[in-house]
Amino acid sequence: MSMFGQVFVKNNQYKLKGDFHHLTPNMPIRNADDDWKLLGVTNPRAMTYIHSYGGEAIFFESLSKGKLLATRCDNAECGTTGSVYIPFRICCPDCLSKMSVIDLTDVAKKSATVHTFMECARSGAFNLLDKPIKFINIEFDGVSTILMSYLVVGTPRFGMRVVPIFKTTGPTYTILDLAWVEEGTTAEQLPEGFGF
């Protein structure tokens, strides 16, 4: 059993199992310039946060299965009927109707291109991506929006054809389970745990 708390849902209620707060002994802060004089203590604490995906859970689950889902407004009375959106949206931004879930995997594999990009040499705390991070904004045929993600194989350039890869081995169930590579990349070039 994990030392951290676990959560599941039963009868439409969160059920918690395990420890969610871990106390760690205080550690002294000492002045190395003044005979190791005590200046204070650290107060480390570990917490487990519970993040609910709600209606977007299907999107993150699909990434772990090698699928990229999007949503489409099918409300005949909406001014933007038929518009496809990724990132995944639950409700239409124009009419607020519930959107239809569609599989965009094949469209992404055949038509994804880099709209714009930037490389980030330094990042904030808790970054899990290797630096430099190659952030890319991706456009797809027939999609009304642009998706921001990251490129793991290739050097980004405007109009570059890219294909999605998915972390299906040891998925995190976050957006980091989706990445992109330059078209023509082989399976041997992919990061560990990722596949086409």
C-alpha cells in the first residue's frame, strides 16, 4: 500500500483511504559564518491534494489509451454548430449546450501542424519536462481552436508537420501523457513509456 492517501468514489461520494498529511521532523537552520548559531527551523509538510476532473475525465483517460478526444457543438440552434474544439470543452462557449465528444486522433495524425512555438530554457518549481522545453501551438484541419503542448523529438518551426504520441505505459493521467514529435520520427526515438 502507498504511504500516501488514495481516493475512490462509491455511491457518488469520495472515499479516502490512507494518510493525507505527513509530518516531518523540523530541521535546524544554522549560520555557517557564526559558529553554526541556530537561526530557525524548517517546517516541512507533505499534503495530498484531490483534483476532480469531472466531465473532462474521459479526455485524460483517453490519452492513457492512445486517443486524442475533442468536443463538437451539435446544437442546431447555435451559431457555431459543428465547431470542433480542443482543448476538450464540456459546454459550447457560444450556446452553453453540452458538447459531443469526438475522436480526433486520426485527424491529428494526418493534419497537425505547428502554428507557433517557443523554447523555454528555465522553468518554475515542480517542472517535470526536460529542458529546454519546446512548447508548440498546434492547429488541425477542421478544428476551431489551437492546442498548446510540447515537442519531444525535432526542432520546432512554423508549419512543421507533427504527430501525437501518448504515454500509455505508466501514464500520469494529466496533459503530460500527450506530446508531439516531428512527422517521420520512429518508435525507437520516442521517450520511455510513449507510443504512437
